[in-house]
Amino acid sequence: MTATAAPSATGTGAVAGAPRGLAWAFHEGFAAYVSRLPDGRIDAEDGAAVLPDGRISFPSAAAAGAVAEGGKADGASDGREPDGMAATAAGEPVLRCRGSVHFTGHHGLLALTLAAPALEARHVPDARPTPAAGPVLTIDDPFEPGTRLVLAELGEAVRSGPVLTYPAPRLTEAGADLFLGHYREGTPLAPLAVHLAAPADTRPQPTLRPTPRPTPRPIPDQDA
């Protein structure tokens, strides 16, 4: 496990060497509060890592695929394996990541885990209508093992090269329940960056032709 101090900055762009997946500071104020506690810890494991700027990197659970604002978040497991770039019956891709981050303090009274985050399409049965656009971010539900919890509404994305940034995520009602009333539904969260796979170079490559070897010239006779 890796512990980190309070985040010093929040980046939204690419991180050198970052694997394809998510990079997120979650909630800067909460992370800073935990880091100030005498026994406060922020630990990442199972493939997640704490980046120098305080964000948590969650690598994709798959080795291949592409990211899109698709998928299906239904608040519960739908039988698909968390294999990274999966797809719904409608063929919509989703981004599933591995790893977890644990916020702990107050001698165990404060304990919050964000595990296996996934970027999924907005489709939440029984949820009240919302004008928000974009996908949602889900995590393993800490209260009901085997199900998913919709943690954040991501809103609109901004694309810059291989990085898709959601600058204004907001906490959902289910996400607010994790904080026992300390944060309310709609609380702004830190920007979230999705690192996309670099596209393959499809440009035609030049044809390499071997350089012909020169024909050796005969050595003149010294007696001539």
C-alpha cells in the first residue's frame, strides 16, 4: 500500500507514464482533511497508485479497447465481468478500472473505500429525472457486496489528445450517503481525467529499397 500527504495540486491532463484508466483526486477538501489527522491515511492498492499531484491513478482492467461515453450503470451487478472495456447488449462500451483507495482516520471511525471505479452510461432505474449530461462513475458498493453504487455524475467532457477530462463531477445522493451527511448531493468533486489508449499510427510507411552494391572494378596490372 502507498500512503500520501495532502494533494498539492489538481491536474486534469496527462501524467507521464500514466496507464490507460482514470486519474482522480476525488474531493480535495476531504483528502486534505484526512491527511491532517494525526492517524489519517490515504492508501492505494490492487493496482491503484497515488500520483505526485495527489490524484489516484486507477488503471484499466483490460489491456485493449477504447473509451466512449457509453455503458450502463444500473446501481447493481448486471452479470458482466469487470474486464475493463466491456460492452452492453446494445454494444455501448464502458471503462472498468481496477484498484482501490482507502481513506482512514479517527482510530478507525473514519473509513471510506473507493474500489473498482467504472465510467458508465447514464441509466439509473428509479432515479429522479436530472438535467445533467454525460456518464456516471460507479464503484463497488461497500454496503452491498456484488452490487455497484453510483458515486458521481460526471457531466460534459473536454477532449484533449489522449485525455478525456470531466471538469465538474458532482456527488450523487448515494455517494453522499457514504459521508453520513457531511457532504450533500450535488457537492462539486475534483476534475476526473480518463487516459485513452494512444491511437495506432495508420499512416503509410515508406518503402525501404536496398541500396545496390557497386560493381567492383578490376585492379589494373602493375606491369602494364
